[in-house]
Amino acid sequence: MQSINLTKKFKDTSWDFQKAFTKYSNHGFHTYPAMMIPQITKRLIEMYGNKAKVLLDPFMGSGTALLEATLHDNFKKAYGIDINPLALLISKVKTTPIEPKLLEKEYKNLIENCQEDKKDINFRQKTIEKPNFTNIDFWFKPKVITDLAIIKKNIDQIENKDVKNFFLVAFSETVRNASNTRNNEYKLYRMNESMLKKHNPDTINLFKEKAEENMESMKEYYENYNENCKVHILSEDTRHKTSIQDQEVDLIVTSPPYGDSRTTVAYGQFSRLSLQWLGLNSKDVLNIDRISLGGIPTKDLNNNLKSQTLQETLQKIADNDPIRARDVLSFYEDFDKCVQELHRVTKQGAFICFVVGNRTVKGVQIPTDEIILELFQSRNHYKHHNTFIRNIPHKRMPKLNSPTNISGNHAMTMNEEWIVILEKQ
């Protein structure tokens, strides 16, 4: 195994992009946890992929890397992989150009139909079918449920699938904004009683604002996208063999999960209300975090992972809490399966760019950037170019965690990111 050259690992504030506008083009379509800002992706593409033809983001999330690939002229293909249906929908819509005049026409009809339905319901001339999922009344006020049902019914009547999906993304964002959840949370927490009393959203107006904002963004994207870049959104799992060909990819840009969803970023919880309103099976929605990386803890700490840094870190955590150490191990065992798949699909000479956070568990910081290097280099053929350390001014992330699970005992976590650059030799 090659040793990690620490002189290649250094703080570089030019990667902070502290005051950068991160919602240009279609990047602001929908909030999502731990979104990689487009400026990082753009810079990585320009530094390591200006001649690349095929980009892959194996942990696609909301599709930042794919969207950036379609804004660069050199790419012929961009692959994105995710298991979360909301991520698949957002990424598909962000990277699907739609003629602005068509959107405006469909939007005008949509809003007119919504307003007509609302008027008829107010005068009791018709009723609207509402979804039936657990705790809907806990998360939404009755008036909000009615208005969301009106919007969803009329979006479903749009015949053009791309246009329908476009408005479903704006609808999904409206679901979150109109719900009884606390703002700016990535897990589901209900507002307290005093906040609930003041919470009286104009749901249809919220939808209109979001839809119109996204339509303006689509105008910009429609004029600038690379029509030769074919985007492939894969509802697959990077832990297993994907539909990508052997040695097809020449650039990977990705920000993988920082740990298991239960204790870090709960992508499934974040997506739950939207997906239930979008009509997904409740059992599948509730299962997203469990089937994510590290969702099923290992039975013990025995493992064959070829990372000395990981083994030492696991031992430190186990000295405090063996159960939490098993949680951590389960994540890296799953992650190593992903490394094997990325090894299969990348060409010789491909650059692999990981943007990772080194989280803290039981007071022990886990050096994920070094663990990733060791897992790749255990397969040989990987050169470490650099690891840039940046501050996180933008990410929708927890800045505090409870390292001991004792209420009130908090530590700073994930206020920096490590950008790891590897080349397949």
C-alpha cells in the first residue's frame, strides 16, 4: 500500500467560495441535504476533466455534478447513481431542457385549473381526493392538505412527462415549505405550539413562487446546455455492479455520504414528506435510510478492510462504545464495495475527485479522506495528487452533534471538507 504524502494535503481557502452565488442555472431547483456547491464541481471539472468525455457521480444526490457536466462542452455522457427516488427526480428535472414557452403555456393552464378547483371547493361544489399516509395531519394543517391535493391533482393531468416532472419538483419543495416541520432542518422535527399557531402558509402562492423561480432558471439553462451530453440517471446502487460499462468513465466528481443516515444526514427523513405526497409506497419511503450506506450495523468488529487508519480509528471508538464502532465499520464496509465498483468502471488515467467530511464519533474524528485513499490504493494503480481542505460556509449540514449521546453535550463537526484527488494509473 502506498503511504499518504501529507505534503499534498493542505488548507486552501480558495475552495471556500464564501460569497459565491450557488443557485445559478438550475442549481436552485430544490433544497437537499449536504449539497455540493456547483463552484467546486465546476473547478474540479476544469482542473481534472477538461478533456474528459464521460463523467460519473456515484452518489448523485440532487445532481450538481451532472448539471455542471451539461454546462461543459467536452462531455458526451454524464452518469448519476442514487437509491433515493427524490434525488432521481430532482436530478432528472435539473438536467432536462424544456422550451420556456411550453413551460409558460402549461403553467398558465395549471394555475388557472388550481384556482378554479379551489373556488369550487370553497363553495362546496366539489371535493378533492387527499392522500392517506401515516401522520399526515401531524405534519400538515387541513387547509394546506387541501391546497397541496389541488396542486398535485392538476400536475398529474399534464400529459408531457418532462413538464409534469418539472412542476412536481416545485411541488415537492412546496410540500416542505408548507409543512409543520421546523425550517432548515435535515431531519423531521415538528414546529413547537407557538410556531404552529403563527404558521398559516398560502400554499398555492408558495407553489407559484417556486415554479416561477424555476422557470426563470430553466430559461438560462435552455440557452447554455450542451445538447451533445446525454445524461443517464440510474436508480441503482454503487455497492453492486451497475449498468455502466467496464473502464467507461474518465472523471468522477462526487460528495459521498459522511456516514450512516441514522447518525449523520438522514436523506430518507429529509425526503419522506415529499415522496409520500408524490405517491411512493410508504414502506419504501421509510426504508431509504436503512438501505443507505451503513444502514445495517455489523455484528462485530472483525473485517478485512485494507485501511490501517480505519482499524486504528475503530479501536479508539470501540474503547468508548463498541456499538457505535460497529455502526462506523458498517458504513466503511459498504463504502469499500463502492470503491470496488468505481475501480471497475474507471479508465486508466481517470481522475477521481471526492469531497468528504471527517465526522466525529464519541469524541474521535474519523479521517475519511485518508481512509478513502487507503481503500483505493489497496487495489494499487492509484496516485494521490492532492487533498485540499476547505471551510464549509454553504452546505445544508449539521454543525453540532452529540458525541456522547448525552443531552447538551455537543461538539463541532463537519465545518471543513477534504477534497481528495486521485488518478487511476
